[in-house]
Amino acid sequence: MERKPMRWRNGRGIAGVLATLTAVAALVVLPQSSAAQASPDSGRAGKVDVSARALSKSHALSAAGATFAAQGRTSGLTAGQADALQAKADKYLAALGSDATQVGPDKITVGGNVLLLAVPGEAHPRGLSSTADARMAIPCPYTYFCAYSAQWFTGDAFLLEDCNVGALIPWFTTGSWKNNQTSGTQPWLYFADGQAPWHMPGAYAEQASGVGWSPVYSIDPC
């Protein structure tokens, strides 16, 4: 089977994971139950648990973070919602590394990929940066692979379009995904423990529930 070289965005903990992935070669079709049945603790090496890790009570927003929180309040969030959303964004920025850039109260770019954040306690991103962002999250736009932190295409949405680059998946949740790329395009899913990467179903395809993100290190959409 054809081997696929892999490039990586500079995310936190990549060096350790790269050492285990150098032996990876074979690519196989992803069975729907594989990620869903993985142990919740498997694959934690090299990943930062965004969903569970709490920031210190002494955590203070950076100047940029305070600006985005203020923008969130201007967009209709309460002060508590705006601060909680920014705290979530700060966790993502720490987990995703130097390629991640916050560009709006609920929007982070990572190379050519876009992460849209739901206000804590809400099911979908509001699109505070632009109404187009909310439409991008639901449904997944054409030419994108979309990963969702929660089941049924809810929670934070990671919209991947940057080919031949592994986008770090920073979740330990049970989520969902949609592959709405050009017909037949297959993403590559890489595990944090060094097991062989999996070739996901070609577009169009989706899995609405039971996707265990815990062992997944990154996804290259195409």
C-alpha cells in the first residue's frame, strides 16, 4: 500500500510523539468502532487535555485575551460567558503551539485550518467573529474535513483544509466528524501511541457519535 510522508505543525509535545511515529508505515481503513472503543487514557502522551484541565484560579487574561473578551461582551456575551470563552481559547492556544493564532473571541487559526469555539454551555459556535463562521461550523462546508469535540456535530469545531499537514487534535472527549471534501478524498488519522495510522473513509462520509478522540494525535485531511 502506498506510503504517505507526514509533516507536522509545531504543536506542544510533538517531539516525543515523532519518535514513536517514525516506525509507522502501513495505512489501513478506519473501522468505525476503532476510536470509539479506545481506552480513555490511551494516547495521552503528547496531548494536552483541553476539555478537563482547569486553569489556575490566579490565571489572568493577556492583553490580547482581554481584548477578545471585551469583543465577546460587545457581541452580546455576559462578562462571565466572555471570560469563560477566553479561558477556553487560552487552553487551546497552549495546547496547539506556536502555529495557533487567536483571531476573534471564538476563532483560532492553525495554519490553513480554523478552530471555532462554542461558548461554554452552548452546543454550537455562535460565530462572534462573523456570521459566516457559524454557518461554516454547521454544516461542515464543502472541501473541508470537520472534527467536532462532542457528538452529533456539536461542541467546538475544527475545520481542516490544510493538506499534508497533521492538525493536532487536542480533545479527550467523545465526538463526531464529517468529511465533506471533494468526492473520494480520504483523511489520514494518526495516533499518539505510535500505532499505524488509519485511512479514513472517503468523502462524503460522517460519523455522528462514538468517536473517541483520546488516542488520536492528529488528522491530515488530505
